[in-house]
Amino acid sequence: MGRMVKLTAADGHELDAYVAEPKGNAKGGVVVVQEIFGVTDHVKRVADQYAAEGFQAIAPAMFDRIKPRITLAYSDIQQGIAYMRQLEWPNTLVDVEAAAEHVRDAGGTAVVGFCWGGTVAHVAASELDFDAAVSYYGGGVTKLLDREPQCAIIYHIGDQDHSIPMADIDKIKKSYPSASVYVYKGAQHGFNCDERSTYSAADAKVAFGRTIDFIREEIS
């Protein structure tokens, strides 16, 4: 079980974050970037997953830029999109960096993001100092193919994702030939979230296993 902490970004903005601590010495740090629904119970459980694997994990409340403690129901998609569109990349990145700084003493640091957070992870890999990055179904990635990841990165995408057609998956593969792009047959958008109707336990398990192996290799 984790705890909430307060972070201060480089521009002075204060934001909440959920921190999950491992037992014993940490093997590294993992920044978990939310979907458009805020730091939900699912996001906290994801951070707990990484802590159980020996990492110090942190999930910053990215919507605190708008107002504190925003969490939405998974049916409130349009409201989540509206909040997301109020954010700008410079502020978003300094908030991710504040979270990364909190866990950097643990060792190498990875960023893992879901949905909008998957796009954030892609950009953070290009603009910030991470050792590894993981993007789960980042629908905005193909609009940002001019960003060149500076660390190893993997992408998890379902082949039935309404927001990422196969043509876009092919664009990601062609743009980043050194990246691993894992495509999950029959999986939909949000397949990792156990609170969504599109959840696929089998695909989530496989994706997490691949992610853990990847992070261990890159930040050891």
C-alpha cells in the first residue's frame, strides 16, 4: 500500500503523487503516467505492481495543473479529453521530471504511461533523461513521430484499438525500427485496466511480463 506525497516542479507548481515503496533496497525507479481519468485506483495498483517487483514507483497527479484531486469515472471520456487539452507539453514534462527526481535515488529510472500517459511516455523518452520508456496504447504517438526517443522504448497496442489503427502501428514500427512494438491480437484500447470493459487479463499479464523484463535489462 502506497502513500500520497507532494512534489514541486521546476516552475514552482505543486502536485500530488502516489508513491509505492518496495520491500528492501529498490532496483530502480518507475514513473507511472495516468490515463485521462486521473490517478485512479487502477493507476495506484499499477504502481503497487512495480513496487512488488522491487522498484520505487510514483504516479504523479498530472491534472493538478488544472485543479487538485481530479479523478473521473471511465465513462467520463469527453471530460477527460477536455482536461487533457488544457495541458501544454512544457508543463506536462516538468511534472513528469519532478516525479522522476523523487525516485532517481533508487537507481535507473523508467517511465511507463497508459492511453494519454502512453503518449506522454513517448515524449518524455525524447525530452527527458530516462533509461527506459514504455508506452501502452498512446493514441497521440503518431502525431509526434518527429520526437526521437533517447532511451530504449517499447510500445504495447491492441490490434482492435479504436484510436490506433493498424496503419498507425505500422508508422510507429517504421519510424522507430529499434523499438519493440508489441501488438496484441483481439485486444482493445485500455486492455491493461481492470476497471474497464475492454480489460484483457491475459494480454495485461503478458504485457507486464515483457515490461518488467525490459525495464530490468535497461536500468540494471
